Amino acid sequence: MSAAVQIVEPEAEVRAAMRAIGGQARAAARALANAPSERRSQALTAAARVLRERAPAILSANARDLAEGETKGLTPAFLDRLALTEGRVEAIARGLEEVAALPDPVGRVLATFSRPNGLAIERVATPLGVVGVIYESRPNVTADAGALCLKSGNAVVLRGGSDSFHSSAAIHACLVAGLREAGLPEAAISRAPSASRAAVGEMLAGLGGTLDVIVPRGGKSLVDRVQREARVPVFAHLEGIVHVYVDRGADRDKAVKILVNAKMRRTGVCGAAETLLVHRDAAPALLKPLIEALIGAGCAVRGDPAAQAADSRVTPATEEDWRTEYLDAIIAVRVVDSLEAAIDHIETFGSHHTDCIVTEDEAAAERFLKEVDSAIVLHNASTQFADGGEFGFGAEIGIATGRMHARGPVGVEQLCTFKYRVRGDGQIRP
Amino acid sequence: MSAAVQIVEPEAEVRAAMRAIGGQARAAARALANAPSERRSQALTAAARVLRERAPAILSANARDLAEGETKGLTPAFLDRLALTEGRVEAIARGLEEVAALPDPVGRVLATFSRPNGLAIERVATPLGVVGVIYESRPNVTADAGALCLKSGNAVVLRGGSDSFHSSAAIHACLVAGLREAGLPEAAISRAPSASRAAVGEMLAGLGGTLDVIVPRGGKSLVDRVQREARVPVFAHLEGIVHVYVDRGADRDKAVKILVNAKMRRTGVCGAAETLLVHRDAAPALLKPLIEALIGAGCAVRGDPAAQAADSRVTPATEEDWRTEYLDAIIAVRVVDSLEAAIDHIETFGSHHTDCIVTEDEAAAERFLKEVDSAIVLHNASTQFADGGEFGFGAEIGIATGRMHARGPVGVEQLCTFKYRVRGDGQIRP
């Protein structure tokens, strides 16, 4: 036999195993939908307890991942994201309990209407079915994503990054123990049994028709690949090219405070501002203090000629900067002629994620909120509020910039679909 | 130059033209979103008037399609669906007025919540963007689909069947006249300029990133192709394998009346029943009268051994029958051991479209409504109520059996997405 056969064989095995997992997850989804709903929360509470009990085992699985990662030469930043501590394990356990405590999103009556013929129609929230989650080597995602899917009545197939293989396996085992304790099928939270890339390919193909939606969690190249190749719907945001627009009606102190928070509170989150737009009429009074505040907070500033003229530390920006999600302490600054020009810039270069106007002019604010076509539009508030927790949704599995089904923070409610229940007493259609 | 080049050239031209149309539709979508909303209704009312004025021209365009269709040897049934009359043109005009009169689905506040930090958050309905509609040779779809998309603030790119090319062009011109009269961009309702199949291919590829969703309207092979090949989301239902389950707690008269209506009112609609399931305990009293009523109404009955034993006119059913959408005066009948067995049958062979239980046992009804995972589940009412109009949604662009975004009848509300508007007064995130 040739080497080619040796390569193909295990891949075919992984693919067959993944399709089998898909089938089991589909069966589990149906069992979940029919089981008493409180069992889903019980399973999460039990999983949190098991997670605490097994903290030493989880930390030693994590130590193994870290040792292998060092051997592979992973960067310190990567290893830091991978590393678990007792505190991080406790935070994961608490996260499970918080999701368990959320109101049940399944069975919510979303609308009711009665028809003249006496039919009573309800739109009721139901689980989506089977969710596939493809993520990078962050062990906590195993627990977060598993919990959100279970709470919303969905079965989930998890495929984490290969560098967190042992940590994820240990955490996954706790979730399965919770399911078992609550009398729910273990396949409700399934996990790719191998770190093989073929597992990802099979998920993108839909696991033989069993996946209803895929959620990628990770960097741009992962999300990009999933969006390009998936044959099932995807909840994803590719980029958060987030704007703060300081209108001519802006209050100076609010503008400085909101801008610095939007950019610098955490630079690596998707709601972090990447571009500052300033109305030409506001520039004389505000451009300089805004730039000084940014630089004072440790931010590098790239700008158009007006911004460069305002502060000699500003380096030139090119069009490429308007399209860049830095996820770093860098911002691009541009002076625009009008509110319309600001909206035009955002529609041209933005990513429909989160955008903010700072102004005391209500009419300008309302126009911005109406015309900017982004999942989240804010008036006089930091863009870093773009977060399911800050919206009161509890934990989120991500922020969707697509337009179908979910948009903005994807929490347990957004992981549901609905059906119509129609109650009659013998009505027929004429 | 070779023959191959002659074939490739026009296709490349069609593809380029389609992408240009996509770009114009995208620009029109933005203009629509920012125009006063009442203009959308004005455009439809004006289009209805123009349609009536131009009825003779529309009928002569239709006569041309019919003549070409006869030459091509299209079937009489096909030609009948293609044919317009003065009455049908009037019905199309009235349809436009009815859509114009619907409440505006755009800007509806779907949810509001205030956060402890004082942020006021609203979830507001917004248009989806650009909708692609691919349909067969039914001229009325040009008007129906164009109207529903416009009313919901979307731009639309229409690609109708080549056999209705001239009729669709004439109707489309009336819609464009309405847009012009209301001061809206003509590209808001765009139409593939050629009957070429390359136009469909380009739409399935997303018109260079401009289409947000595709709606196929037509037979199984069209819908199947769109679902397989589309690189953008699709609202589609492939089949309506619709069940009526007569429970052991069923009232005999209701069961007969509902079943005959569900199957025979119109056999060609997607909400028409295709399979009858009867509880074993109900079979002795009900199976024979149910089958007699069906046969008496002109329906051919195929059945399992129990059904065959109940009436000698019943022919044998095979498993293939459980999977078949007849869309004709044929039904498959099976006796099941229990409510659970009925639900199992529906989950195994159904298409998650519409299913009904007939029973006076409330507990059985609630269990059926909960556990059957279909877009529409009914208790004691005909499955032929599976229709946007019957739900009070106004006209529908189709019935979605997918689970993402829209499920069940897709009317103007389902052609919307949403965004979050967040109003603050200087809040920053700690």
C-alpha cells in the first residue's frame, strides 16, 4: 500500500466518526426537545459542581497541552490564552451556573393572534436543533458554548483547536457527567473525537445533513474559511470595524470619555473602536483634545491631513486604514464634511457591526441611528457595550454581523427558532 | 473564432449585466431605507393603477408568450398557468393594493429594555437588504414578489421563467412606473434582462456579494437546485409532506370533515395532506368511514394492510408512499399503535412543513403540538390553513420549512431583519 492510502484512511475514519456523531446529536436534540426543560438547567448546575471537583485533573490536562504547546513553539500570548488556573476553572464553573439561571428561552410565546374563524395561533420559541461550534484553542469555549446550546435546547457538536485538546476533553467530560446526572442524552454535548482537520471539513459539509447552523469562534482566518466553505447557515462576524463619529453637536467631555473608552478599554474585543470620524465644524475645537486623549492613553494615531495638522504625532493614514480592524492600540482618524459624509464613510468602509454617534443634537442622532445599517448603533455611549452580557442577554456565543436570523449578540434566545401552534375545533378552509 | 467562444461570450455578458444589476439594487436598497416609508405604499398603489391602464398591452405581451409556448409544445396545464385574462390582471392589481395597505413592517419596535446603567436599548425591524427571487413562468409572481419586497423596504432582483418573459416584462414595467411616480429608485425592483440560464447561476452566486437572501418559487427541481447551489441564504420549502393524525380520542365527524378538506380542497397546494395516520384504537370505528369519505370525494387511497382490510378499493402502500408529496388526489394511509408512533412516523418521513392532530383529548393534542417539529402544527383544523393570508400576514412570498430566520409563511414581516438602537448620555464601560 502506498503512503497516500495511509493518509486517506484515517481521514475517512474521522469523517465517518463525525457523521456518526452528527446522527447521535440529532437524536439527542429530539430527546432534549421532549425532556422536561428544568433538566437542562440541572445538567449545567451538576456540570459546574463536577468541574470544581475535577479541577486538579483539568489543570493537569491543561499542563499537558501547555507542555506540548511549548515544544511546538507556540507564542507566549497563545499559551496565555490556553492556560488555565484554579481561578479560571472557577470562573468557568460560575459561567455554567449563570447560564443555568437564565430564564428558559424554549417555549416562550412570541406572538398570539386569533383569527375571525376562531383559530388561535401562537408563535412559540423552539430550539434550532443541532449547532456546530468550531473554535480555536480556548478551553473555556468548550464550557461556554456547550452551556448556551444546552440551555436553548439544542444539541451541540464541539470542535476545539487541537492545541487545547486535552483541556477541552477534560472540561467536556464534566459537561457529559452533568447530562448523565440529569438523565439527558450524553450526545447532547458532543465533541470531535480527534484533532484532525478532517473533522472541521465534515462539519462544514453539515455532518451528513444533521447540523442546522455553525458558529465559528476565533480569528479572521477561521471565520473566513467557515463562511466561505460551510454548506449550512453560519452565525459569524468576520470583523468589527467600529466607528465613533463625533458630530458638530458633540459635547467635548462626553466625546473624549466615550472615545477613549471605546478604543482603549480593551483593544482586542470586536466592539473596540477602530476609526474616529470628526465633523468638520467640530474639528477646530475637538480634534486636538480627542487626539491628545488617545495618545495620552497609549494609542497610536493615524490620520488624514487635518488630523496630522492637529497634532504632529499623528502619522498619515491611507485608505487601507479605513478598512482595517487593528484590534490593537491604533486608531484611524478622519475629518468629514457632514453627518451624511460620516454615514457614507461607515457604509463604505464599515463592517455593519457597531457604530456610535456622539452629539447633543437629537435630530442628528436619530438620523444616524436610522441610516447606519449596523447590528448595533449607539448614541452617546461607548461601543464596548457591544456585548450580550451588557445587553442583559446573559452570556453570548458571539456577535453576528450577518442579517439572517440573529444579528448582534447571539445569546440563548437567538439560538432558538419558532413554530406556529394552531388550535381549532373543527375549522376547515372554504 | 470557435463556436465555444460564441457560446461563452453572451454568457459572460449576462453575468456582467447581472452583477451590475446587483450593484444598482444594493444602492437602491440604501435609498429605500432612507426614503419616507409611505412612498413604498404609494409606489404600489400607483403601479396598480398603471397595471389597469396597461391591461391591453400586458395581455398582448402575454399572447406572445402563449403563442411561443404553443410552438414550443408546452402542456395545456403549463399554458393555463401562464395565461392572463382581464380578470387575472385585475386580481394582480388588487394584490398590489392589498400589499400597499398592510401595516408598515419596517421600523417596528420589536423589544425595548433599559439597563441598570441607564442605556435604553431597542430592537427595531429593518429591511433585509436585497432579495433575489427565482421563479417559474407564472406572470403574477413578478407583481406579488416585487410588491412584498418593496413593502418590506427591500430591493429585489427578479428572475422569472423564460416562457413568461414578455408578460413579466410588461408587468415589471408597471412596477417601475409606480416607483418612478413615488420618487423611488427604479432599481428597487430589478429584473434579469435576459432569459439566459446564466442569470440564475449569477444570482445563486450572490450577484457579486449584493444578494442577502434568495427565494425560489416553483417546483421541486428548481427549489432543490437553488438549495444545493446557492452561496447565500435561501427561504425555501422543498416539500410539504403533510400529515393528518386521527387520534384515538378523535371525534368522528370532525375527523372526516378535516381530513377531506385537508386532502381535497385543493390537492396541488403545499398544505394539502398527503398521509393519514390513524390510531389503532380508533381504526375499528373510524378507518372505514374516513377512507369512504376520501374515495367519495374522488381521492385514490393507498394503504397498509389494515387500511386495505377496511376497504377493498385501497391499494397497497410501500415505504416510498410515506415519503411522497403527491400534490394530487392520492393519499397514503397507515394505522399506528400510539400517539408516539404517529409522532415518530411524522419525524421520520415528514418534511417539517404542516401537520395536524384530530382529537378531543387535550393532553394528546398538547403533546403533539409540542413534539412534532414542524413549522405549523394544528389541532382540530385543516392543514390547508397553512397560508400567510389565513394567518393574517397578508400575502406571502412562500412557506419556509428551514429553521433559520423565517419559518412557516413568509410575509412582509419575515422579509425584515432587525438592529439594536442604543441611547445613552455618556455611558462608558467600566
